[in-house]
Amino acid sequence: MSVGHIAVTTEPVVSCGGEHEDCGIREVLDRIGDKWSVLVVVELAQGMHRFRQLQRAVPGISQRMLTLTVRRLERDGLVSRTVHPTVPPQVEYELTETGHSLTHLVKALADWSAEHRDGIAASRRAWDTANPDSDIH
Amino acid sequence: MSVGHIAVTTEPVVSCGGEHEDCGIREVLDRIGDKWSVLVVVELAQGMHRFRQLQRAVPGISQRMLTLTVRRLERDGLVSRTVHPTVPPQVEYELTETGHSLTHLVKALADWSAEHRDGIAASRRAWDTANPDSDIH
DNA sequence: CTGAATCCCCTCAGATACTG
DNA sequence: CAGTATCTGAGGGGATTCAG
């Protein structure tokens, strides 16, 4: 991956057309950057889920936040919501095709995370020891 | 990209070892998920920046948030901070090798965003027309 | 120039209770 | 089961001020 001595890391030009405009990154980050969306997508990547099933699969999420999260994902066209007018009610959530394509991105995130989490943790410990008084968390 | 009729999208197994544990995704998301980090990284991807230079390059960011952002990035070992004890003071911020590797991830984010932003925007408009009364933003 | 410190607003997550 | 409605506290983040 990295050559070694010098950081010759081939660095992609990420700023859209050379300008520092907002691209559309923020639009994505506002969605996948929040606390729950990614976890929900990861769960839905394993197949269809009902509401409670989804809530149990994502430990710690509240009813309210699950509702808001799936609503926003549905609004963005990443998740489909199918209501079966039975009694008791039954609602099925599934990833759309776009939603599935997002899992590749999440995969990349997880990979990068797995590769660097130790280094990051070490760097944090070092920084914290070097800066005993600081509430930068 | 997509085949067509059916969503046969080859879907990566993103959940670490098959379990729904948190992996380390959250650790990354807590960093790149926040409002400014990505924008700062994108700017620094273009080379070394001084503090004010960086602030001017990231429109809208306050002194306070820039300070906090670069501190956290430094703590995580993504950004190096070099102080030149001159007068007036001069501080240089640069991406570390790890920081550079992150730009690839951001690139992937930008690419996915560019590819789907129109579809997402359309989906949002459709959802908003179908749900006139809703403050899900 | 590069910050640190303080104030303060305002969002938003969590808990709780209620409905169909 | 699958939500909605309401309240409240913590915290993110902007503006401003002070310091080296």
C-alpha cells in the first residue's frame, strides 16, 4: 500500500473540479454521518427486516430514532417501506438498489477503519499523555 | 453498474465477522462524520496550510471549530502540526500518511455522492410531495 | 497570527406516554 | 406491532473577548 520512507501516497484529487466547493459530500455525510443510519443500513444489508426486528438488531436505538432514521433513509430512496395492512400491523424495510450500492461505501469505511483503528487508538493515547489537561474528545 | 430488472447488486458482507457488533466504523464516523473534518482534510490534501489559510479555505468555519477540528485530527494522527517559533507565530498543518490514506475514502464518498445525488434529490422531492406535512429534514 | 476562554442559543437524542 | 406526541437535558457550535 504505502511505499515506506516518504509519503508518496498517490493522492486522489478529491475537490470536485479543483475548486473548494461543497461538492455533494455534505449531502451524503449528513445522511451516513449520523449516529444510526449506517448501523441500520448494515443490518438491512443482511436482508428484509420488520420494525421491531430492526430495533432489536440495532442495540441501543430508541423507537423514535429508528423511526426517524428509516424515514430519512426512505426519503432519500435508500430504503423501501412496505406496509402490510394486517392485524397486527406489519411493516417491512428493505434496501433499495441505491441502498445496496451504499453498502460498498460502508464496506470501504469499515475496511479503512479496521486497518487504522489500532494506529489511531495509539495516536490518541500518545496525544492524551502528552496533553494531560484537555477535554478534546 | 446495475444490471436492470432485479437488484442483483453484489453486496459486500459489511458486518465484521457476521455479527452485528460495532466494528470500528463508529470510531471513524465520529471523526469524519462531523461537520468540518472532511472539508479540512480535503483542503489539506492539496498541501500544507497555515491556520488562517486553512480557515479562509474552508468558508464558514469559525476559529473555534477550526481549532477543535485540527486538534482532534492531530490527536488521531491524521494531521501533523508544526509550530515555528517566529514572530508572528506560524503553524503549519499537513496530512500525515494516514491522513493521506483517508483521502481515498473521501474520494469514494465524493464519487458515490456525485453518482447518486441527483437520484437522491429526486427521491426527496417525490417523498416531500407525497408527505406534505412532515418536518423530517 | 494562533490560539484559549467564555457566553449562549438552539438543535436534537432519550425517555415517557399514548394511539390504531 | 408500529408508530406518534410531548417534554427535557446535554451538547454542538457560533460570536465575542482576551492572551502570547
